[in-house]
Amino acid sequence: MIGRELPKAIDRASAIQWARALLERRDILFLDTETTGLGPRAEIVDLSVITADGTVLVNQLVKPARPIPIDATLIHGITNELVAEAPDWCTVLEKAAPVLAGKVVVAYNSSFDRGMIQQCCAAAAVDVPAIEWQCAMRAYSAFRKDMRLRAGGYRWRPLYEAAESFRLTIPTHRALADAMACRGVVVGMAKG
């Protein structure tokens, strides 16, 4: 672990503390991906990584090994034509890995983005960058104190709802816009 341990966001006060602690760190990045779908053969088609101040470090379309299904295109607007000349995952990872390695990476639903990066790396037979993941979606759910009735935990809210609650530009299901929105949600939580 780099730096001090981040608190777990289990209630509104701890979510605020979590966000503040994140933003104090120098090794924090925000990441988002767009993909060809949700299943075990899904691939990343758009990757963005930004710093805590919003500086764009990576903003890259990725050419998948298989065509992008129309249902995925209807969500994020990325077509097979848009990625026809884009680099493949291995080429994008060569650029992104040094940026990500050893960093604390925040994503909205980090388990999805982490899983997609792992899945793409496994398919390409390349190493996954060493990343410490943090989940803004879980922290926002605690911040909202939006209890699930039966599960005893918090209800997860989509990124557009979280962004809207802080009067941010609604994300567009493109990686850069969603990474910016995730950053904005963390900044909003830090302000309490």
C-alpha cells in the first residue's frame, strides 16, 4: 500500500472522510472504461485515466478482437468504424501501465473496471498493472445513506444520479466523461 490507509466508507461521515483522504494523496487517479458488453468475452473499447485535478493522462479508443455488438454501441456510441484504426489492448496497455502502476485508482463501480482490465490482460496474455483500487460508487452509496430494505447494506446508485446530485454535467457513457464525473462526485463528497 502506498501512503496511509484509506478509511472504509460505511456511513456518510466515513464517506466524506474517505473522499477527503483520497484527494489529499498525490498518487490518486480516476479511471473509466467502456466495453463491448458485460460477459466473459467482453473487451475494453475506450479507456480514460485522469489525475485528481482533472488532467487527462490517457484517453484512448481500443480496437477489440471481435466486433462491438450493436447493444453496446447503443449505450456508449462507439462503433466498429470508430475503433477500426485504434490500437489493440496490448498497445494501449503499454501506454497506460506505467501511468497506473503503483497508483490508487478510483472508479465508479471499480469491480467492473478492474475485472475488465484483468479480463483483457488475460485474453492478451499480459500482466495486469499493480493497482490499488477504490470504489466511488460504494462510497457514494454510504454518503447517500440509501439503505437497502432487505440486504442490510446500501443501494448502489448509477453514476448519472451521483453526478446530478452534485449538479455536475451528466456523464455520457464515454470513458473520459465518466472519469471526469467520478472525480466530480468524489470532490462533491469531500465537500460534505
